Amino acid sequence: MTGQEKLHQILNRSSEACGFWHGNPHPDHAKTIFDYYGVQDDFELGLKLHDTFRWVYPEENGVWCPPDGRPMFDTLSGAKRESLGQGGVFADCRDPAEVENFEWPDPDCLNFEKTMQELKRTRLAGQAVFSGFWGAFFHVVADFFGMENYFIKMYTDPEVVLAVTRHVVDFYLQANERLFDLAGEMIDVCFFGNDLGSQRSLLISPDAYGRFIHPFVCSLIRQAKRRGYAVAFHSCGAVDAIIPQLIEAGVDFLHPIQAQAAGMDALNLKKKYGDSLVFIGGIDAQGILPFGSVEDVRNEVRRLKGILGTNYIVSPSHESILPNIQPDRLHILSECAFES
């Protein structure tokens, strides 16, 4: 059975066994992992570990090619980033007209040649494909203001915040349209994400989420659904409070299920949402994967499989495989994922 066939069984709640995704090796850890497994890149690693799907996203494949070399979103007007709270271009903006005059990215500067090569490579290997622009507009908008300032301006200057958000999301929608026109049926799932939670709760209030974030999440979901793609939504942290809205909006897969965040334990999620979502992740990347024994890891995979069932994709509770996770843990995850 191909990974694509397995993914669609899981999506249709008809799978007799779990799926698996090893995650995304952090750039500081990738060479160590690739050398350990004797592979050249993440594509080969996924095949060796029998991943159900591969994540192919344009931002990692040289998609942004402006003639002047400027970043996709020049949030700091060329300044070096020192912190997440650093004031960006619109830190002091009070007038939405100022937002309109900014030099927003031009979709004509996109080049999908490498992305298309990787999509074709993945499809020929039989893996399911997660793709689409990562579309982390929450973070981009935060950078335009400075994070704390962004949250304050939701109350002091909401129209400015909405204007900036519309421009950022409009670019991602235009960029996705170009990608989807080229990729067509080579994509199975549109995968995008915004880290909306802390360890304890949402970073903003549910009301603020409903006004400033959710409508734009919905626009990205509607775009994918019109193309016939399933939707996977990523958010680290404690996001239980907005899961019902995500389900209603059409999210099919939720990733990464940050195991130690409040309300994100598998028992709670299964009890509340049953088969309304396919869960991807949940294997604790804060404690068990970096610090637990091999047997701890095995037991945790078995525990989550017992709770979430066979229509579940075993994966770490963070998409980035950080340097504190030993390479052999990925093999253990894969091995346990496919145990009967």
C-alpha cells in the first residue's frame, strides 16, 4: 500500500493501522540525522522510515526570487531582528492608509521550479503530499508590529491590524493559487500553520482570535477545499479552546498536539472530539523523546495508539526535530507506529 492510499484510508476513518511522519529535522540537526541513517536528504529519510506523507512547502524550496533580494515580508525595513518584541514597520501606525502605501510582495517574484520537482519526486515515490505555503500570517503580522505591541494594537488600532493581516493573507492566497494551478492533483493536503498557543493557553483571547485570526484561517481553508484538498492545520501550544471552530471551518488534520500543553493530552482530545479530526503528533518532544529511555518512547507510542486508534498519524509533538532528540528515536517511533 502506498503512503497516499494509507493517508486516504485514515482520512476516511477506514484504516486498520496508524500512519507515521518523522517530522522536520532542524537545520542544526539535519546533517547528524542524515549521516546516522546514511541518507542524503529529508526525502530519502522519509522513505527509509516509511513515512506516510512528505511535507513539501515552497518556502523551503527557493520559491521567493525578487530581483533586488529583499525578503518576502520586509517587516523590519532591513533592520536586524533582535527579539520578537522588536517594533516593526507598523509599530507606530495609526492610519490604515499607511498600510496601503507599503511595498507588499509581488507574486510575480515567485518561482515554483524546485517545488514542482520535489512534488513530482514525492508523488513518484508513492507518498502522500502535504503542501501549500506555510502561511504563518499570525507571526508575520506580529513582526510588523512587535509581538506585544501587536496584541495591544488589536484593541487600540484594530483597523490597522486588520489591514496588515488582509495584505499578508491576500499574498498567501495569490501564491497558493499559482502553486495549486501548477500542482493540481499532486497535492493531497494543504498544510499551513500559526503557533497560537502558549504552554498554558491561547496567546490572545478567544474573542481576539475570532476577530483577527479565524476569518483569515477560514479563507485559506476555503481556498484549499475548492481545489479538493484536505486541510491540515498546525499550531503549537494549548489551542483546545479553538478546536471546535477549526473543525467547523473544515480542518481535517490537527498537528502537532503539544503533549505537555494544557488541554492537549490525547485522552482529553479523544473524549471531546472523537473522530472529528485526524490527529498528527502527540509524542512528547519536550520530555519523553529527548530525555526518556527507549522503552519510555515505545510505551508512549503504544499509549497514544491505544487512545487515538488506527486513524491517527504517529509523530513528534513538534514538527522540528531539535538537536536534543537522538537520531535513533525516529526509528523507534516508526517501528512502534507500524506494530500490530
